[in-house]
Amino acid sequence: MFLIIIHLLFTLFTLTHSISDHPILIVVSFDAFRYDYFAKKVTPNLLRLRERGSYADYINNVFPTKTFTNHHTIATGLYAENHGVLGNSYYDKIKQISFKIGYELFHYDETIIPIWRLNEMSGHGRFSGSMMWPGAAFEYQGKLPTHLQKFDPEWNWYKRVDTVLSWIEDPTKPANLVMLYFEEPDTHGHAFGPKSKEVVEMLQRLDNVSYYLHEQLKRKGLTDKVNVIHLSDHGMTTVTPANFIDFTKYLKPNTYEIACTSPALHVIPKQGMEEEIYALLKNASQDLGHFTVYKKDAIPSRWRFKNNPRVPPIYVVADEGYAFQDMFESVKYFSGRYGFQVRNDSEFGIHGYDNQLPSMRPFFLAVGPQIKSNHKVAPFNTVDLFTLFCAILNIKSTRHDGIYSNIESVLVGYHASMLPIVVIIVGGVTLALLLIVCAAVATLLIIKRQQNITTAAALNKRFPQNFSHSTIEAQHLLEPEDA
Ligand SMILES: *[C@@H]1O[C@H](CO)[C@@H](O)[C@H](O)[C@H]1NC(C)=O
Ligand SMILES: *[C@@H]1O[C@H](CO)[C@@H](O)[C@H](O)[C@H]1NC(C)=O
Ligand SMILES: *[C@@H]1O[C@H](CO)[C@@H](O)[C@H](O)[C@H]1NC(C)=O
Ligand SMILES: [Zn+2]
């Protein structure tokens, strides 16, 4: 009997201790899940999670509204100009080559510490995992996350969730932070456009796998231990081949390089060709319309993009719903992969435009022991997320561009600071009291004076002698003895 109890206690002990002692967080990203996809009413489970926890109607992501840029902003809390991932590729002027996804793209600045590294650096027994998170398969400060699965679209989504949970329950290195990535509804959104039935099907599948994740947490008794944030990197908008702009017709071949993809392209003129190519592109934009050409210095500052050595000499950005010549290749690829004929009015999806456009907005929701229930937070910025992760994980944040106060209200135990209100109330009451006292004193003095005058006058009238006599007597009392 005794042994059985000991055994049970031991089992209980190991069960409760097979997860991390540190706060636990899973960050789930659905690539290109536009903030208003909820209005399609095909994601009941995600909607329930929204109600159960905290959510924002949308978040303000960073420019360009591209995948690697925004995933790295989520991971670092930095704008593109500060983390250097200015798009899905960049052209290195010194090496004269274009870098696509790889170590270089994510290492403009070696001192930048993504959240999975910061977590592991912040103390004993903290372990991070990345399930396909863009940019997490490369070393930072010479280290990979403890648990790592590189991007592989062939991996079943349920297997991704099971693997993530196995990291959290790892007997020797239990993860307390996992970044979990899904490449949908981005892939089908690009191939069929955001209004397509294919996107609807992806949303339903994502809703189902979200349900599975939370059911598994419940089954394992982890609902009260694990915080889960669901979010996306950017939205998506429709584009048709009729709106593809070929500006290369205006340029001489072999006088420039192009990096990145529509709708924002880096143009790198050959030595000495900058002014000429700029003038030609200006003319192209006047003739063809629907796109803007910037010299490096003229790029809008509000994009927090241009103060970086990787910024190209010339940058072209299409208007919403338009794209450049590179899209002809992309749609050819999609038509081959999914077996359809491309027409001028075939709908495709695209993102990367100005981050002020509603169509580019991502979503945010969070549930868990440290997250408030039934709470809606005002739209905040993607750069703020890093501070939220740090607060949940209880680690000290490093350099970032976020504002913690934008987001702290989603945390349990947070109440809007009473101090300013207290100061206003106490100050106001004190001032009011002072005014009342002053007014009262003044009134009393006036009344007193008035009374003296009226009393003296009245007494004088009724008892003229007595009164003046007593006055004289009183005056006498006041006189010095020898007077
Ligand atoms: C999602 O799950 C529901 C309920 O289990 C199922 O009926 C539906 O077919 C699933 N949808 C997709 C797209 O997998
Ligand atoms: C641009 O267009 C203007 C007016 O049509 C023309 O004068 C100018 O030469 C053009 N510039 C270039 C570089 O072709
Ligand atoms: C598609 O658009 C291109 C360019 O605007 C045009 O040359 C072509 O004739 C159009 N094709 C059809 C089938 O409308
Ligand atoms: Zn994306």
C-alpha cells in the first residue's frame, strides 16, 4: 500500500515536472491570414478562442508587408531598417550577388537577438523551439534553438502540433517557448486570390488544426500552463495579370540588377547609370501609372525602411492591386502547379504594399493563464509583440522598437495605472477645498464687517448715549495707566 502511494506520488511528481518551471508560450503564425478573414465565418474555433482570451481587431505590421520582414519583426521587435530584412532577398553591392533566404539575409547586424535566443540566454532551464519559423533555422550568436524543425511544406500540420507538444513535454529539455509556423493561407492566397474558395478551405483546415492544438493541451492538462498567441505577418489583396506593369521595356538590358519581388522591387543600377535609370523609370511611371519610383533618400520615413545600408539606390513600389513584370513568372508557376489556364482577369493574391493599407493587416489573438479573458485590446504594432513575449516569459528585453504600454493590458493582473487618476482626484479635491475655505473666509469677513456696521448703526440709533458711553469707557480701559 505504502509503496503504491509512493509510486503514485512519484508518477504525479514526474507528470507535473515534465514541463518547464518557467512561463510557457507558443507563438503560432498563419502566413497571410488577413485580419478580416474572420468575416468569412469559416473559423468558429479561432473565433471562440478570440472570445475566450484577448484579441485586437488587427495589428499594424511593418513595411514592406512581406513574410520574412514581418516574421523577423515579430521575433526581434525591430523595424525593417533596424533588423535589415528589407524583403525576401537583397542585392549585396560589394559581393555583387543577390542573397535570397539564407544566413546572410537575416544577419545584417550580428548583435540582434531573436526571442528564441533571448529566452535561452535568460536563464538556466529555458529551452526554445522553432517549428519552421522563417529565419529561425539559422544560428544567432552561434547557436540554434534547442528544438528545431526546418521548413518543410510536406510535413502534416497535425504532426507539427504533436512535435511542438513533445518539445514542451521533453523530459530533459522542456521547451518554454515555441515558434510554430504554417505557410497557409499564403500559398493558396497567392495562387487563387484572397476571395477564392481555396483560401476558404485553407482557413477551415487552419481552424481545425487550431482546435486540435487546444484540445491536446486540454487533454494533457496544460491549458492552465501554456499561453498561446495566434497571429499572422500580413494580409493579402487581389491582383490580375491585366495589372502587371513591365517597366523593363523602358530600360536598356544589362544596365541594372533587380532584387525582391512585387509589389516592391529594389533596382540597382550599374556603375554610373543611376541618374539615367532613375529618369527612365520616372518616365515609365508617368506613362504607365500605378507605381512610384523613389531614390533612396526620398523613400517615406514613416516606413522605417530607408535607414539601412541594404536599401537600394532606386526603389519602385506598385499601387495596391498592381504588380511588376516578375509576376508573369509567378503566375506561370502557379498555373503549372495547380493546372489552370492564366487569363488576363485570373485572380491572384499579393502582399508587400504600404503597411497603412487595410488589406495588408494581420490578426492577433491570445489565450492562456497569463492572458486576460474576454478582453479586446486596441490595435497595436507588430514591433510591440516582442515586449509582450518578454513579459509573458518573464525575461528582460533587449533593444527593440516596441511600446510595452500598447499591449500590457492583455496580461492578467494588469490594471491601468491608478496613479494619474489619484493625482488628479487628490489635486482637484485639495484645490476645491482651498477655494471653498478662501471663499468662506472672505464671506465671513464681509458678513462680519457688514454686521459691525449695521450693529453700530442700529445701536447708535436705539441707544445713542449708552452706546457712545460704553465706547468711551472701553477706550478708557485701553489707555495707559499714567494717561
Ligand atoms: C474541419 O473539421 C470539421 C469537423 O471535424 C470537418 O467536418 C471538416 O471537414 C474539416 N475541414 C477541413 C477543411 O479539414
Ligand atoms: C522622359 O520624358 C520626357 C518627356 O517626354 C523626355 O523629354 C525625356 O527625354 C525622357 N527622359 C528619358 C530619360 O528618356
Ligand atoms: C491580355 O492583356 C495583354 C496586355 O494588356 C493584351 O496584349 C492581350 O491581348 C490580352 N489578352 C486577352 C485574352 O485579353
Ligand atoms: Zn507571409
